[in-house]
Amino acid sequence: MLLEAFYRASLLACDLNDEAIELTNRALTNLTNRATANVGNASELLLTLNVQFDLIVVRHANVDRLPQGWARAFAVAASRLTDAGYLVATTYTLTEAIFVSSVLERLGLQMLEGSPYSSIPVAMSGADRYILAYQKYIDLSYLSKGHTGDA
């Protein structure tokens, strides 16, 4: 588990599915001081928090059924990333991956090299087939040119 590898990290998980959260909470039993799993809408939860994240993972979003809701969710997630934070999304289909890519690029996130990545052969179906990795990019090159931002 990533929390074991990154001893200073914490986890906030959210899902609308009660059973998924129950399974997650059982898996996190020994890490309750660093991990929280809640039933609910992730974008609404993120809006209530005054915190930035280095990494946000959105697994198998059903964007084909709720495109506008997911566009909003990705916008909220992107707004909660640190200046160089990462957003990783997985999708079931290529159509969903294209939609997610277009939303994230419109939000100013930059696709990482090697993305999108297909975790299984394209001819097969299944969850988490396409993995898209993006980074929030803040252009600070103007600072290296002697500009301080002062007027």
C-alpha cells in the first residue's frame, strides 16, 4: 500500500458506494491516524476542505453517464492540487479517456510523458483500462529572467 511506502503521506478516500468505503475502511484499520474514507460526493467534500493535495487519484469515473458532473469534479480536484501536484485518472473506455483529457487540458493541467497508458490490451474490456497522468504546471520561467513580480 502506498501509505506504507510514504510514511508522511495521508489518504482521503471518497466514494458514493457504501460497500466500497466499508472495504476501504477495513483495509485501513492500522492506518486510521493517516487515512479517512467517507461515503459521499468527492467534489462536494473537496469544496469543504481548506487543504491542497500533492496527488489526487480518480479511479474509473463513469464520465459517459455524467459528463457535466465529472467535468465539475475534475475542476474542483484540479483546484485542490498543490502548485506541482499530480492528478491521475483511470477510465474504462477510450471515449472516456478522451473526455477526461480534454477537461484536464482545458483546466491547464499538462499530460505526463507516457500517458495515456493502457493497463490491459485495448481489445479487452475491464476497469482501469486507461490511465491518464497529469501535473499542475505553474510557469515560473519569468522569475529566472530577473522579474520579481513587483510593479
